[in-house]
Amino acid sequence: MSRRLREKYEDVDLTPGQGKGSATVSIFFGAMALLGALCFLMPELLTMPEFRAAYNPEVLRYALQVSIAISAGFGLYAMARHESPGYGLTGMILALTAALLASGRIEAPDIDSRGLYVGLDYFVLTLVVLALVFIPLERAFPKDRQQSILRKGWITDLKYFMLSHMGVQLISFFTVIPIQVFLHSVTTWDFQLWIASQPLWLQFIEILLVVDLGTYWIHRAMHEVPALWKFHAIHHSTEQMNWLASSRLHLLEILVNRFAGYLPIFVLGFAPSAVYAYLIFISFHAIFIHANVRFRFPVLRWILATPEYHHWHHSSEDAAIDRNYAGFLPIYDVLFRTAYLPKHLASRYGTVSDDIPEGIVGQFWYPFRSWGKGRSRQ
């Protein structure tokens, strides 16, 4: 996307009747349809082996056709109503391209190969599902009523979302695989069998307790060690909170967090069912606590981290700096005296320093260029 188009689509006013919302819907579904068609054409490269057996080709093909129709219909309306017909035309071109790809023989072959893959299907499915959940949620219960869906920085956050979801194989290579190789050479300990035999609900709670204690101190170090803060500052550089903001993480921080989270899970030997439940929970929870929603949860907010609680962690207000490190359990912030939860909601986000680049490439190199320049916290 060109810089001019990117700037025009940052913080877009989606007032009904102007065709802007229709253009957004058209481009979104057109892009998803195009990516879906590519997954059909090159499943061995673009789809995840773990997902292939669960796919129903007929259902996916129908979903692809519906997405094309939605993109074309909304694109046509946007061309008639939007002040710049090019947006609606873009959506229609995406839909037309997807339709042309889908007009040939598109099958979903049974592929057992576990070679190199991208995980494009994982990106498409999660983005569509999360968008259908969180965009209506943020519109119905917004914390910041003036903030639009396409707020400032959304394109950068979408790129991070794509990186983390399409880079599953790369991330696993540097996190899950080293742990599994290490544990393969270690004899199974008796306490691992004992832990795996516990009720799943109890294992789920234990995973939360163990993992969050470790990630609390890693997160705290990211804030208090100057060299590490340069990496974590990327996550805090977003100035408007919404569900996509959770994805803005430097690649090295992703690797550190995944490794630190998987290590105790595998070492302690929790049952796969409990681990899957935990992974599903944290995936949703991490997005929820960044969302632009006004929920307060008077009692729950001291038991489990809520959007209100985590928004204060992102706040650049003086009293909130270096507070609320816990990802799930505020009890750790209470125990280590880093909790902060006043009666009012946070209203200002980002970092005090404004030298962090806006693009994903510049943000990747930022920590390396800024080493030795001191610490500029929020």
C-alpha cells in the first residue's frame, strides 16, 4: 500500500451513508477471498498441516464464494457513494481476482507433508473470526467513542498480526522445537505423570499460575532493563488501543515470550488438553485486554486482568508508568507492589519518547540502532 493511501486510510471516519464503511468491507472480504483462493491452489505451501485434516472443502468453497459476493456488492456500492471511487474499485478488483482464481479446478487435496509451510490459512481464519467478534464489540461498547475502526497505526498492527500468524513455523523452530529436543533426552519424571493425572480444570489454573509468574518477571525486566526496553517499547508505541494492538510485538520479544511460556508447560508435563485450553484462552484474552471497550468488571478485575487493568499498563500518564505487569493474574502485581487501578479509566497511551518509527521495518531495527542511547520509558 502506498504512503498516500496509507495516510488516507489511517483513522478513517466511517460515518454511515458515505460509502467509506462499504469500501472497508469490500477491501477486507476481497483480500480474504484472494488469500483463501491462493490457499486452495497451493495448500502444501500456504496451509498448516495441523489444520488440513479438519477442513471441509465444500464449506470452505462456499465461504469463498460468499466472500467474493460480499466484496463485489459492497465495492459496487462504495464506488457509487464514496468520494474516491478507487476504494470500491480496489475491493472489486480483489474480488474479481479471487473469482478468476476460483473459477478453475480448486480442490483440497489430502497432503501429509510436513515440510516448509507459511500458515496463510491460519492468518485468514483467525483474522476473519476475530474481526467478526471484536469490531462489533468495540462499536457497541467503546471506551473511546471518537476512535474509528481504522484508527491510527492499524495498518502497522495488521502487519504484525500477519507476521505472528504466518510465521508459526519460524516461531516454533526457535521456541517449541528446542524445548522438545531438550526434553526428549530427559527421562520422564514421576511428578510429570502426577501433574498430567490431575483434573483438567486444576491443570489449567496451575498453568496460569506458573506461566504468569515467570512472564511477570520477564515483562518487568523488559521495562526496567534499558536494552530490553528498546524491544518492548515497540509494543507500547501504539497511541490508540484496540484489538489489533496486541499484535504489535518485536519478533525477538515474541520468541522470548513463547519460549518462556512453553518451557514450564512442557517441563512440568501438563496434559495436552489442558495446554490447548490454556492456549485458546490466552490467545483470546491477550486480544480482549487491548480492545477499545469500556467494561469495568468491579470484582473480576482484581482476579483476572481486564481491559481496564491492562490499559493502565499502556498508559503514558506518570502514575501508571511501570505498573500492571501481570498478563493474567493481578495478584502478582499486588504481591510485588506494582499494581495500579484508580477509579477512572486511562486516557493517554504511547511512549513519552516519540522517536519510534511508525513502520514495521523501522520498528524492527529500532532497538539495534538505539542501543547505548539510554532509557526513555514511555
